[in-house]
Amino acid sequence: MLNIPSQSFPAPRSQQRAASGGRSKVPLKQGRSLMDWIRLTKSGKDLTGLKGRLIEVTEEELKKHNKKDDCWICIRGFVYNVSPYMEYHPGGEDELMKAAGSDGTDLFDQVHRWVNYESMLKECLVGRMAVKPAVPKDYHEEKKVLNGMLPKSQVPNALAKEGPVSPSYDWFQTDSLVTIVIYTKQKDVNLDSVRVDHQYDSFRAETIIKDYSYLIHIELSHAIQEDFSGLYYRKCQLISKEDATHDTKLFCLMLPPSTHLQVPVGQHVYLKLTIAGTEIVKPYTPVSASLLSEFKEPVIPNNKYIYFLIKIYPAGLFTPELDHLQIGDFVSVSNPEGNFKISQFQELEDLFLLAAGTGFTPMVKILNYALTNISSLRKVKLMFFNKTEDDIIWRSQLEKLAFKDKRFDVEFVLSKPTSEWNGKKGHISLDLLSEFLKRSLDKSKVLICICGPMPFTEQGMRMLHDLNFSKDEIHGFTA
Ligand code: FAD
Ligand code: NAD
């Protein structure tokens, strides 16, 4: 059982209170956490009002369901009755109502492409859209409508005759998107059973159903212009887990043999676990195995392993589950995302890193990369904000690195220090920053990276603007 306290949720400093990508999250009423939603979906209550029937929904029908207590939304050709979910939505009811009675796919993709709505909303599924736009016969003449994507269809069905009921497929199209839907006629087929690849003008989607595979292999008329929406996950095995602090652990996961995945500096991935029968996804930023390889040899020096520093919140939803995994168990890992660009390092002279708590994680690869690859770099300074000395992740590695590399300096700031602490105290402030952010030369090229709890990052970014640093000189991890 997960031990979830009954005080207000999310907790005052929880990242669930944070604004994400400029989008405010709203405080949820008591009893309306994600876990409460999962419990409701398992209760057997009829959440669609259709007593388990699935229907075909016309556009006219969809439009009628546009009120809070009767709100249907279409996502990728599937229609959900989201009224029961309203009070549980971290983005608030108004955000959901923007798509009421209409196709919310684009809105959904803009805001939280990574949220696993198929699993979260499966009990709210009303059915699929009945009407799809007519297909122009000669798609070469209709490039604008079809965005160069329509298939010269070629759909071999690899299911043996005696296998499960043969799937079928269908597709829906908007101006910029073609959605291919595979009807497996099986319950509980999740994304892990689907493998999607595309190269140049070839699109291949394989769905694994029991011991069978259903393969769609399509030649596209043009190369696809935009990436697929929806994230691709692969199952990775937990290889080791060691304490980094009293509550933060270094997890090492092994990628499947056929996978090549190297997460770019400053980017994150999503980890996915099934908790109480529902797939839950949370973002995490991979780190290197250590700050500099000389201090600790990576266990196995190749790209088969992916490391995470993860803080375990005893009352959290995801991290206690992650912590309970045994060595050899599996976690799904998505493709990387994020808007940090390595080009921000070009000709960089001064790099300032402001990290709070696990906001240190993106700084690990940034530090390693910058110190190893940026020859113009004169100074790298990390100001690391934590509550207590015990909370400082990799303190001795940081101190060793500062000793070894004269360009690097680290300063710790504690918000709840003991009386023995002689270092800096308090929260992020203009005073602390103006003293810390001194350019090595009058006009040296500067980059300041900031990451931590959202109030920390937002306050810090405001202060950096007040200190006259330009937008180009600041990278806030606000995803
Ligand atoms: P949640 O369930 O979200 O709970 C968070 C807090 O709220 C906890 O303090 C918990 O005790 C409290 N809480 C939960 N339920 C209740 C309740 N009912 N009442 C009161 N309080 C409650 N984290 C890392 O450790 N490492 C990383 O590398 C990392 N990278 C990230 C990258 C990005 C881009 C982002 C946005 C976040 C990252 N995070 C990282 C944070 C991570 O995604 C999770 O938010 C974090 O692990 C907490 O998840 P959780 O489900 O365990 O806790
Ligand atoms: P924490 O609660 O241990 O706090 C660490 C320090 O952050 C505090 O000592 C304080 O100096 C500062 N801080 C906390 N709350 C503050 C507030 N309201 N105002 C100003 N300063 C504040 O931190 P934690 O539990 O390790 O949480 C780390 C946070 O970083 C999480 O919210 C996580 O989601 C976020 N994070 C984001 C990314 C990203 O890429 N966006 C990556 C990793 C972690």
C-alpha cells in the first residue's frame, strides 16, 4: 500500500504545484490526487455513462458534449468522457474545457505529450470517431492537405489464421497530422507491445499480441516532416542502486541489447511504471556514473547503461515504487526530450550553475561536458542550494573536482543548516547572486543554468533579469 498522508495535496513544495512550461497547475481538492483517481477507475463505477459499451462518435455528437458535467474530448481518434476526471486534472478544469466537445489532440500534445492518457483515461473511453475526412485519390495533388504523408498502402497481416482475432487498422487526418489506429480487439494492449520505426520514407509499426505480431509496413510518399507524437519506451533492467545521500539514490539501468540511446546533455527522459494497474510516467534527468571518471571508474564503460540520481519521497506516488524494485526488475524509459542546446556552450567563457536539491541532475552532464569539451571556458561555478549538509548530493566528488580543476568552484548554501555550519545560509537572493555571478572578464561570454523546485527556478530567473543578464545568457530548466 502507498502511504499517502491526508493533508493538502500537492505538498507545498511538491513539483506538482509547479508551473510547467508557463502553464499553472492548480491546487487539487482533498481526495483528488492521482492515486485517488486510480482508485476511482478501479472501483467498477461506470465513468462514461454508457455501461461499458463503446460507440462510434460523429463530429455532431462530439460537439454536443461540451459542458463541465458532460464533456467529451477526442484524442488521436478516440473519444473520452473526461467529466469524472475534471477535479483530478492537475492543470485544472478550465484547461480541460478548452478542448470540450472537440479534437484536443494538438492541445494535448502541446501541453503534456508524455502523459499516458490511454492508461489514465481507459475507463472514460466512449468510443472512436466515426467520421474521417475523405481521402483524395491522387495524394500528390493534395500535398498541402496530406502533408506529404499518405501511404502507398501495403499492409501485410502477419497474424496466423489460428491466432487471436485479426486486428485491423484505420487512419484519421488533420491538416498536419495523420493518425494510424490499430484495432487489436484485445484488452490491455499497452505501448510496450508496440514498436514503431521510421526511416526516410518507410514507416513500420509492429504490435505484439500474445505470441503473434501484427505488422504494418508503409512506404510514404514523402519523408515525414515532423517526429511522431507520443513517446517511445523501451524496457530497461535495474542493474544497481546505491545511496548518494540519505534519501537520494543512484540507479543504474541497462538498455535492451538492440537499443542505442544516448541522452543529450541537459535533456530528460520519462520513466514509466505500472502502479496499482495504471501506467504512471515521471520525468528524470540522466546523469553520468560519476562527476569525473577518474574519481570512480564507471562499472562498465559503454553506452549500455543509463544512470539516474533520484530522490525518494516517502509519500510520493512514483519514487517509493521505484525504490521497491529489485535488481533485475524492469522500468520503461522513453526517448529524450528537452530544449537545452549544446550550441549554448559555443565560445563560452564563464559558466554559472544554480542548482537546488535534485535540480543538480542536469548540471552533472553539463559540468562533465563543459570541462571536457569547451576550450574557451575560463570559469565554471556551481552554487548548490540544499536544506541541510546531509542533503548535498555528491559533495565529496564536487570538492575533489574543484581541487583538481582550477576552473571549477563550488559553493554550498543551506536553508536549514545546523549551528555548526560556517558556509552560506538562506534561500536564493539578489545578494547571493550578485556576489556569485562575477564575470572573469568585463565582456566575457556567460551562460547561467538554473534548476530546482519551480519557485526556486522562477525566483532565480527573475533575479537574473534584474541583474541585467539577457535571455540568451540564462537557461532555466522549467519543463
Ligand atoms: P509525488 O507523488 O509527485 O509527490 C511529490 C511530493 O508531494 C512529495 O514530497 C510527497 O511527499 C508529497 N505528496 C505526495 N502525495 C501527497 C499527498 N496526498 N498529500 C501531501 N503530500 C503529498 N527528480 C529526481 O529525483 N531526479 C531527477 O533527475 C529528476 N529530473 C526531473 C526532470 C524534470 C524535467 C522534471 C520536471 C522533474 C524531475 N524530477 C527529478 C522530479 C520527478 O519528476 C518527480 O516529480 C519526483 O520524483 C517526485 O515524484 P513522486 O511521484 O515520487 O512524488
Ligand atoms: P528540496 O525541497 O530539498 O529543496 C532544495 C532547496 O531548494 C532548498 O534548500 C531551497 O534552497 C530551495 N527551495 C525549495 N523550495 C523553495 C522555494 N519555495 N523558494 C525558493 N527556494 C526554494 O528540493 P528537492 O526535494 O530536491 O526538489 C528538487 C526539485 O527540482 C523538484 O521539484 C524537481 O521536480 C525539480 N527538478 C527539475 C528538473 C528539471 O529539469 N526541470 C530536474 C531535476 C529536478
